[in-house]
Amino acid sequence: MKLIIATPSPFARKVRVTLREKNMDCPEQIDVPWNPEAVAADFNPLGKVPALILDDGSTVFDSSVIVEYLETLGYEPALIPKEDDQRLQVRQIEALADGVSDALVLIVLENHRPQELQSDDWIARQQTKIDAGLSALSQRLGAAEYFVGGRYTVADIAAGCALGYLDLRLPHYNWRAKADNLKHFKARIDQRPSFQETIPSAQEISTVR
């Protein structure tokens, strides 16, 4: 297998963390999907990362689908509960975290457009989604250490990746003041080797029009 990633991507990081938690060896190829020379579209028709290239040459894309596929391979620990109610909760929290990351991506892309084409209203709309998503995550976590069932799951991975991406892209946004429990959650999860080995970093992208 080989994983196509972008170094800042919280979605790629979700898969990278999952692979490390399961001690699965998988080479990574760095791509910049917004640039003309990007290869992501060769493996995902939507031109997005991550994309997982299997040994037979077929591909699996979308981070949630890739994580679901990795779960079928039997590597421990299991990161998606088998119980229907907990599985639904995990997937719901993953969707919330990914939604926060999606809104952040849209802000980043808007800020890379020429100044005269940028929309403050569009950026404000995405910021509203981020605020609402973080509030919902904070409520879901409450006073617990993990989001669902008292154990580490992909919900925690997705939330940790979203918060890490938030710090990368909006470093002056003081989300910790609004969600003390998420602040402590991130401090704990950042100590995991899988997170320490996948700290996001910015890439140079072409101007978006």
C-alpha cells in the first residue's frame, strides 16, 4: 500500500494517525492537490487527498472510507466500535470534526484567491460553521477523556486532527478560551506518538481563482 497525502491535511492526518495506531507500515507520497503538477487526481477523480493505493493498483479514497477499509484488515486496536449505537456516535463526531476542517479549508482557499475576488461574507460564513462545530464537539466531550464509550476511537482522532489544523491555519483564533475541555483533550492527545509523528505543516500552493 501507499498513501497519497498533503502535509497540512487533517483528512490525510486522520489516516496517517490510524495507520500508526495500528502499527501498519505504509509509505507516504506528498502531494499538493491544488497545484497544476498534482497527482491526486490520478488516484481520486475529485483530486483530493488522502488516497490509498492498494497492492493490486486499485485505490481507496476519502479519509472516512480509508479508515473503514483499514478496520476490515484486522489490525488492532479497533478504532470503530461494532456496537451500533456507539458506532453511530463515533461517525457523528467524526462528521462534526471533518466539517470544522472543511470550513477551514474553504477559508484557506479563499485567502489564496486574488484580494479583489475574496469574499469577507464567505469567510465569515465558514467561521460560523467552525464556531458551531467546536461548540458541538465540546458538548459531546463533556468531562470525559474520550468522546465515545470511554475508549479511544476515530472520533478522537478526527477531533484531534481538526484542532491541530485549526492551530495551523488560524493561530490567532483563541478557541481554547471557549472550550476548556477541548483544550485539555488536545493536550492529552498530542502526547500520543501517532500525533507527534504527524504534526501538520503548511505547503506552498498556487493562487486560487
